[in-house]
Amino acid sequence: MFNNGEMRNFGAEISISYDWLKTRDWSLSTSLTASYNENKIKKIGYVPTSATDMIESPKSNYMVGDTYGTIYAFRYAGLTSEGDPSIYDENGEIKSNVNVDNIKAVVKVGQLTPKWQGAFNVNLRWKSVEMFAKIVYYTGHSLRKDVTPIYQNASASMNEDFVNRWTPDNTDSEIPRMGLHGTDDRYRNAHWKYADKQVTSASFIKMRNIGLSYTLPKNLIRNWGFNNISVRAQIDNPFYWAANNNGIDPEAFSANAGSRGLEQVTSYVVGLNVNF
């Protein structure tokens, strides 16, 4: 373990809130928070020597002037006449099914951490009934799509786009031909999965929670010996919008590996708060 260099970080955060309505029976307030963060690597003590290392482990292999957590990728050159994915090497020559590992062959196509993030809150009250909601947003970052695999075992669940792969009878396809598992897939997989065309926006907006609460009248509960009684119902993560068109929830996704995890399920909470 050693100190590998220097990084400059800059960030700013702003919070704005406003009471739109405030009477005895009604109140409406909103708040907005926004934060911005950027960083740049100024100095490194170890220069990567492998394009594969930079692509697969960008937080351990990076270059001066880059953002920490940069997404690196090969420049995609399309499918060959045999249905193999091809890329440009460090000299701008098209290569397919061979090892391209020069660091000059990779390009920067985004970053793993959002530049902007924040939240919007709204609270609406009518007498003892209150509605509340929170929306969060993250933007300015990217992810690798979970691409259609080049090889799939027929005994396992298969990607639906696999049937549209390149074949001698389907040469207009953008999905590479099926490979022979364990033989010619190593470099073909990397050129397909880690191509710049497979990177898309990771921006999203999500309804973090929405709920309703009711506080019982004090003149009623004091006769029962209570100081306060309130009930609350809340829904967490009911829906979201994501900029990618692949049905990916960025919060349940490995952005650099391009693999899905378990999505955040919608949860329902009911609570009772009693003060004596």
C-alpha cells in the first residue's frame, strides 16, 4: 500500500425552502437541495500498463487529468463480415478476436459517480392530516449496459435478444454471432462488453417515499391520558424514471461491470406513535 498521487476535489451544495401557505388549518411548504461535485487526478505515482486493468478496475488504474472513477472503454468499430465485434487499437487500426491491451486504445466515456444529486420535499397539511413526499435525483454519471451475451448455455435462462444475433442468414444484426464457449470468446467478449457503444446515462429520478399522517385531536386524547397520538402510512420507492432505455435501475446495478442486482422493492410502512 502506498500514496499513489494527488487529487483536487471541488463541491458545492445549496438548499432552498419556502412556505407557500401557512394558516391555522392549512400549510404548504417545499424544499430543494442540490449538490455538485467534481474531481481531477493531479498526480499519480503509478502509471497503468494494461487497458484491461483500466477498464475493469478504474478506481485502481487511472491517468493524470482524469476523474477518479472514470469509465474507460474500447472504441467500437462494428461487426466484421464474420459477425465478430471489432475495435480500434492504439494506432487506429481495426482489430477483432485478438488481445488489444495498450492503454492508448481506451477512451474516457463517463464517470461512475454523479456530478449532481439532490432531493425535493413537499409537505401539505390540512388541520391534523399531513401529506409528505420526497423525490431524489442523481445525474452526470454513466453505466455500462448489460449487453446481450455472446455465448449462452441453452440449459440456463437466456437473454431475449439472443435470438436476434448475427448468423449467415441474419447479417444485418448488431449482436455478434454465438461463440464457442471457452475457446474464442475471451477477447470477443471484452471487445463487445467494454465497447464505448455500451455506455449510457445513469441519471435517474426516484420517488423515495410518499405518505400520510393523522394526529388525533388533543382535546380527545387528553381525556384518555395521552399527550399525543398519531398514525402514519408510508410507501417507499414506489416508482422511478431512468434515462437509460434498458429498464435498468441504477441503484440496483453494478455500473462498471454492467450487471444487474436485486432491485429496490416497493415497501409499505404503517406506524403508530403514542406519547403519554
